[in-house]
Amino acid sequence: MKMWGNKIQTLITALCLVLLSSCVGDLTSVTSSVTDLTDSSNSGSSSGRSNVGGDNSTRGVNPNNGRYLKDNPIALSGNNNLSANENLGKYLSRNEDFITSNNQLLESCSAKGVTRTNCHGVKSASNANFFSPSDNRWGFSTTTSYFRQVQAFGSVRDIINKFHSDLVFSYNYGLSYPYQTAHPVNLFSSSNPAFWFKQNTSLGIDGTLLTYSDCDIDDNAFFSPSRLEICLGKLTVANNLYIVSDPTVTWHEVGHAFNQIMLNTRNTASGLTFVHDTNLGYQFYDEAGGIGEGLADFFSFYMNYRGHFGEWALGRFLRASRPMEENDPLHAPGVSESTPGRISYPDFVPYDPNFPTERLEDIHYSGQIISHFMVALVKSIQSNCSMTRENATQRVMHLLMETFAHLGDQTALGYDGAPEYTINHSPDHAHDWISTVNPINFRSFMQVFSKYFKYTLGNSSLNHCNGGAFSMTTYESLVDDYGLLLFKTYNENGNGLVNGHAGINTSVTPSERVKTVLIDKSYLKLDSRPGKPKAFIIDDQEDISAAMDSLKASGQIASVSGMIDPNFAYNNGNGKISPGEVVGLSLSLYNNSNSPMAGVQVLANDWDHTKGGKPCNTFEDNWPLASEGAADLTSGEGVEGGCDFVTEYNGSNTLAEPNEELAPVCFVEINETSSTQWYQQSKLLTKIGLDSSYCLGGSDSTDDCFVRAIKGADSANYSIIDPKSTWAETLVNENGVPTFNFNNVIFFEINPWIPPGTVFNCRMRARFTNCDDCFHDEDNGNDNYKDKEFSGAKPFRVINFSFTVID
Amino acid sequence: MKLKYLAIFALIGVIGALIYYISHKDQHIASWETFEKTQKDKVKHHKSTSAELKKINAKKETKRVPANIKRERVFLGKNKKQINEFINQPASDWKEKLGHNLLDHRLPGTKVFIKEVSGNIKVENGKGRYVEKVIVTTITAEGKQYSFNALADSETGKVLNTWNRTIHEEFGNKPNRGMSANPVY
């Protein structure tokens, strides 16, 4: 008994000790001291361009130091066939690198004497803690997570430092020379620094950009602007192959973060709290997204001056790397740095150099046009201005910073001290303009970028190009080589209501537009060829359910009407439009010209096309007839409220414009006793005696009671349409049929209470980027349309689509 | 002897309670909340656990705003002025309503995580609307993760706007979002 008692006592004591030790483990501080005693980085091999002659173990470096790769292993080794199991330690430099004197991979950043604490940091992944090495020595074997974190930290830190240095240069330049800089004067305000993400400690917003080096995602990386995180995942092709080992990809991701910062500098510096930040790209495919990807690629060139991105993480194992110069061996035959050989718009919009015979609608491929242009411009500045590569790159970055500060401005001023709103309509509607109504595309980007080029390097009063000015003829010629001379003037006078057509507005030399083709919008129309579809309908339950799930998941759409069954039970997949369905509509737009159209956009958002609740028939579509319910034109014209008057406040100022309104795109046909008339949908509500609470948007929204485009999915984008073709005939898969992605479709909600047999007509607007009269007001010297015009019909092709709702 | 065993068992009890407290003390991270759509189209709701936050790579909270401090709402946009009329009133359960709204028309197995950012006032046609800025992270039924900012009505939880969506690279096989379409003649 005593023996068993002693044994039990011993067992309990041991148990207590075990429990206590695990308890102590939970109670340790958030950081743990790490020492890597291994020295696997030094293989003794003599191959490779740089060897670590020293010891990259923790004890082998001095305090605050370590080592990390300055480029990807392919570039460092010169071996395009590097094995996935290669010892990356061979490509670390012999000299140690300063990592940080902090005890964590978390540091401040400074620009122009202003410091942002906790600017950026690195962890391995998930909810991990920051780690602290022994004696602050950051040397680790390249096979460890600790090394990967140091690698990420070094790569991110290097590009942030360079970016901030160049932002200071750009800011100083803009404030020093007599041109309208877009930089806000308080860009480097200590109380509200706009050179980094916003910080508000009272709200718990730390504004820290965190990079995860060992993120738990496969063959993927991402930047989250909502959570300020960069996630660098793992490649599945081999074990222990991490994307972070390719710094060009890290720089690409940080490039997305920089795009976000640059677009919002004026918004942040204004001190106002806007509803949203400005983003670059709002759909699965749109041109703003393509520009963003091209610029993110360019941020790799920005760091290593190499015209290729992702050779190791993407190219070696996934055949997905991307060149940025036409003389890259990856390019298809025929691509060259000559005028006809440039990666030009729009022909190269769907081009993937890894699979050159395929045509793919993807922002990463269309973005190559921008990345190639940017690199070519650096080279051109080098040669024409006798600048070093570094200085030329800095100048190009300066132009980009100015361009984005202007284009993303939700104060709508465009520059400090502007006498009126010159861009993005007005603060109340800036986000709608940027996201849908007049979004950033290849044309607007190049026009604003070129304006700043003209203000600076092309300015003969400044003579900043080797003692003179960069020839604007030479510049326009280069832009045209890329098919990007899509603008007829530099639009120095902006898009404002009062001065939008006044003051200086320099024209582009027409003879320089050789390769770029501008097409009249009249050549875009609904396909009317015999035997050809005029549209495509998607109403399969599984497809619609998956689409709505994905669009809500990604945040592209906010909600679906409560009148729609939660499981889309009414979706019957019969290719018709039936009550209770959500349907995807893709208009079959036909390019009747002899040149490709690109950046085609169809809008189904509310616009200014009614008067007194009746449809105006004063547009090119001549719909409807006066006898069919068109608005009365015998009085009230030429003033606000008239069909010939475009709202100056996008229909939102009931004091200044009590008779102006925006109306939904879809009207309903109602048979009256003597005729058939077209009405806004509220009329049908009355006719069938339905309570307004059954409207798709509730009682307050009766004009789109029965058929409504889902906000966020109320526009469609098509990357390219070949001559004499539709999009569906242009981009077909290997089976010869088109693949409709979400951006190719406008999603409509169809109220279950619609009487079968009811006819609707939806009057939508369409345009494309290389369109002449979609952007150039020939009544005002081909100046840009004023922003207000985009509430109306002038910049668009009006497209009508009628359908009958069947049971 | 009996006293000895009683003391040991008491010690074990104390240690056990201590361990439970330590392992659970940060299990509910106050600012993140989880909403999950079940197979029966119901919505479950709870404070986000450490394990869930680890899955969505959520940052570990380093500072919490004291609950007893009244939030000052910031006006959104240019029109910061005295507003005398409001079109809604803040509801205490706005976040729960938001979670339900986010999961409407979503597939079973979907999870959304909501984190408050700030309370604001949006001016619409001269009237004020109480709104909430949040960060939403979604894990789809297939396990894909997305994040974005959203503006929600403080009374109904209805999502008014979304922005700052995640930019995915998807280097490998790009997901096929192709939909089958029927031609209309």
C-alpha cells in the first residue's frame, strides 16, 4: 500500500511538472530567441556567380547583420535550368548585409525628415509572432523559415527605401519648377504623412505593411490593400520552393502597394476621410487592372534594371515569367524594338509570350504593353538626355507618381489650388467615375503621363534633357510605336465645368499617329448579321450560384436582392429570361471597322436619359418614337431638366437641378388601350397592383422594381474585338467556343412578380479605349469631354436590348 | 497521508484551472467576429477564435480600444457640417445583421470574418446616415480567401460599398471561371 502510494505520489508530481512546463511555455514572451548553428549555406562549391566565403549561420555574422539574395537565383547563377533543390546559399554575397538593429523584423520608414513608425514588417505566416535572433544576428541557413523572413525583409526594405527616396525627388521637383504638379504640398506632413498607408492608433489602425514569407497558399501571392498584407506562397512543383526566394516577385507585390499609395496621395494628404480608397482595377479583367500589373512588373526592373520578371519562381517551373523588353529571347519571332515589332496596343493585349499562339484575356498579359513602354522610355531618356540608367528610371518614376496622384484624386481638384474640379467629376462622384463611369484605361493613363512628360523633360523652358528639351516628336513617336497615342491633346485644361474647354490645350502632332488607330464609335454596334446571336444569356443555376458566390466573396458586389431566392431556385438554364432569375447578359457587339477595338466597356448603370420620367428620344438610337411614350420636347429644352441638357451634378443636386434625374437603363412596354407605350418600371407596379415593398430594391426604388443591374456587376469589359467580328468570335478557347468570365457579363435581377410575356428594353451605353469620339469633343477642338458629359450619351454608343420575360 | 493527497489534488486543480485560463484567455479576439453559413442555410455567429484567425492570417491584436470610450464618428467626404436629420439610427446588432447579409446567396460552408474599423457619418442629400467601416475576410466553401473593405448601414447592416479587394496573382493554372452561355437571336 505504501509502495503504491509512493508511486502514485511520484506520478502526480511528474504530471504536475509536465503541466507546469507547458504552462511556462505559454507564458513566455511573444518573441523567442533563435540561434541557427548550422552552416549549410557554405557548401564549399565553386560554382555560381557568388559564393559565401564566410559563414551565414547566426554566429557567422555580426550583430544586426545577415545576408539575403539581391536578385532571383536564375539571374544570380546565370543558369536558366537551375534545380529546384539548388543550394541558394551559393548565391548569397560574401559581404554581410545590414538587416536591422531592431530585435524584430519591423521597422519605421522615413522620407523628407518625417518618420512613420511601424512602417513595414515580416513574419513567416498566419498569426505567427515576430522572431528575435540571438544577439540580433540575422544569419540563417537558406533552407530555414528564418532565412526566408530575412530575405523578405531585405527585399521589401530595399524597394521601400528607393521608392521613398524617389518620391522625395519627385515632390521636390514638382514644387521647384513652374508646372502644375499633382503632388499635394503636405505630402510629407508629420501629422498626416501621405507617403505611406494611413495610421490611426486611436482606431487601432496601425498602417503597417506586413509581408508573410511562408504564406499558406499554393502557386500564388497576393497583396491585400484592406489588410495591408503581402502573402508570398509556396510553389507546389517541388518541396521547399518558396516564392520569397525570387525577389522580383516580392518587388512586384510591393509594387501593387506602391500603386495604391500613389493613387491616394492627394486623398490622404487632404485630411478628409473618404468613403473608399482609390483602387486600380475593379473587375476580373479591366484595363486599369492591366496597367496595375504592368507597373508592378516594372517595379522589378526598377530594382535590378533587368527586363524580365519572375524567372525563378514563375519562369523556371510554371512557364509564367514575363519579359519587359522586345529583345528578350522569350518573345515570339517578329517582336523587336523596331516600330513594327513593338509589343503594341491593341494587338498584343491577349499575348502571352510563353504561349504565343494562344489569345488570353488576362490583366497580366495586357499589362506587358505598359511594362515594355516604361522600359523603352527609360532607355530613350538615357540616350536622348545622356542620363544614367538610374537617373532615367528616376525620371520615369517621377512621371508615374505625378500621373497617379492626379488620376486617383477624389478631391477632384487634380492639383493644389485648382479653381474648380478638373478630374473625376466631383468629390461626391469621384469613386463612381474612377470605378465605372470614366475609369482609368490605357488612353487616360497615357494622356496624363504624357502631359507630365511634356511639363518636365519635354519642356523647353526647363531644359532638363541634356541642356535642352526631349523632343516631343520623338516622344510621341515612341508612344505611337506602342499604339498608345490614343489622345489628340494633352488636356492641360482638365475636364472641369467652367474651364474644361478654356486655356491651354496642346494638340498632339497628327502626323505622329502612324501606328495608333482611332475608330469612330459608330463602328461598334449590336450584331445584326443574319443568323448571328445579338447576345448571350447565362441563367444556369449552378453557374449563377457560383458567380454570385464568387462576386460576393471578392467584394465586387455588395448584395443580391432579397426578392431573389437564396439558392437561385428559379434559374432554369433555358437560355431565356424568366421571373425570379439572376441572369448574366453579354451583348454581342460587332466591330464593323477594319481595325481591332480594345478596352470595350458596356455600362448598365443609371444615367441621364429621361425627362419627367419619360425616355428621351434625342440620342442616336432614336428610341422610342414620340407615339411610344418618348419625353415631350415641345417645351423645357435647353435648360436643366431638358433632354438636351446633361446634369452637371450627376443628378444629385436637387437644389441646383430640381428637374434633373438619373434613370435606370431598363424600361417596360405597357399596352394601353390605344397604343403600346414605353414607361419606367414604376408604371408596371401600378398596372399590376403590386405593393412597392416587392420591388427588387424595396419601396424606395420603384424605377428598377422589376429588372435591375446588380451594382458592381453593372458593367462588362471586353479586352479586344477583332475587325469584322464580335468578342465571342475573337477570343475562343481550344474548342472554338468563347469562355465567358465575370467581367464579360452584366448581371441582372429579374423580379419573380413579373407577369410572363412582359417586354423590357434596356438602353445601355458602350465605348472602347481606341475610340475617337468616345473621348474627343470635336465641337471643342478635340479636347477631352468635360466630366459631366459622362452622365449622358455623348461619349457613348447607345445600345438597346429588348427581351420578353417568359415563364 | 490523506491530507497529502488532498493537497496534491488541490494543486492539480489549481494548475489545471491556470492552464485553462492561459490557453483560453486570448481565444476570443474581440474585434474579429465569425459568421458561418451552415449546410441548412442557417448562419452561426461567434467571436473569432485564435485558430480561425490563424487560418486567415489575421494580425495578432496588439492594442484594443477600451470599450467604455464612446466612439467619435467621423464625417465621410467633403461635406462636414452640422446634420440635423438622420435617415437611420445605429443598432447594437448591426454587425450580426451585416454577417447575415454577407452570407445571403452564398454557398453553405462559407465563412466571413468581420473586423470593425471605424464608425462614420455619410452625408446623403443633406441628411446623415450612420455607417460602419469594416474589413471583411471570406473563406469560400472551396477554401479560397478574399478580403475587402466595406461600408455598412449602422441600422440594417446592409452593405453600401466595397473597395480595396485583394489582388491575387495565381501563377499556376488560372481558375476557370468560364460560364456556359446561350445565344439569343
